[in-house]
Amino acid sequence: MRHITSGLRSLALCVLALALPATQSVASDPKSPLVEGQTAPQFQTKDISGRTINFPEDYKGMVVLLDFWATWCGPCRAELPNVVSAYQKFHGQGFEIVGISLDRPNAGPKLTSFMKENGMSWPQVYDGGYWQAALAQKYGIHSIPRAILVDGDTGTILAEGPAARGSRLAPAIEHAIASKHK
């Protein structure tokens, strides 16, 4: 019964995310400090392979997408083809992704398998904290998928929320990369 209740709760969260207007952004939430032009919080953590990530220091000269998501989230899965396509198109031009998984405790093997099946070769952070994941808390994440495009040199948020998702993701990355090469 507990598993069913937990599954229903996850389904309700995904349905809620789908029900939000496309123009609504988590940044409009007064609790969220994340808006374009501000500096993204710095962090140091390990990815699932054990490699230490120092953000944004490790990403000098790059444009970075911080992608908050989970394998159980339908809208996250729907957004994944855009993210994979953007990575394939722009990675060689100085674009990187750091995935931050809000998957449940003990979901590491499922996450690793999902990443392999879906061509997600970028670093992935997973601490099993679900909605209490350390980076989700640090960034004030209240819904997923949540994308934050950041300049690796300055840590400045270039785009976030709907401006860094769907059909708007690739143009945002392209503009950010072009700006770096001026």
C-alpha cells in the first residue's frame, strides 16, 4: 500500500507540473531566488561516477545547463529528447550539462540504466534525497523538470524555466555560445 501511495504522489506531482501554464516558471515563486541575470549558487559535489564537480569553476569557457529532473517524472521524460539533441548539437562547441536527479533513495542502479538507455553521457548528480536532494534545496527547486542555463565563466544565469526548455532550449544555448565567442 505504501508503494501505491508513493506512486500516486509522484503521479500527482507530474500531473501538477503538466497543468501549470507553459509561461509559468518556478522563478516566479517568491521562495525561488533564481532569475536570469543573477549568479547561480556555487557548489561542490560528486557525480554518480565519484568525480568531484566544482561548479562553476570546472566549467570555465563553457555554457552549462543544470538540469533538475527524475526518472519517475513524465514531463522530465518528455523533455529529454530536447536535452539530448541539444547536447549532441552543442557539446563540441563548449556546452555541457550537469544533471541533478531527484530520484528516490536506492534508485541509483535504475538511474544509471536509464541514462545508458537514453544516451545521457553527461555528469549526473544523485544523492537519493528525492525532493530533499541537497542541490534541489540549495537551488530552491519546487517542481521539475527545471532547467537553468549558466555561463561557466561568471556563474550568471542566462536562461531558466520555460526559456531553457522545449523549443526555446537550442536557441538559448546557441545565443549563449555565440556571445562567448564575440
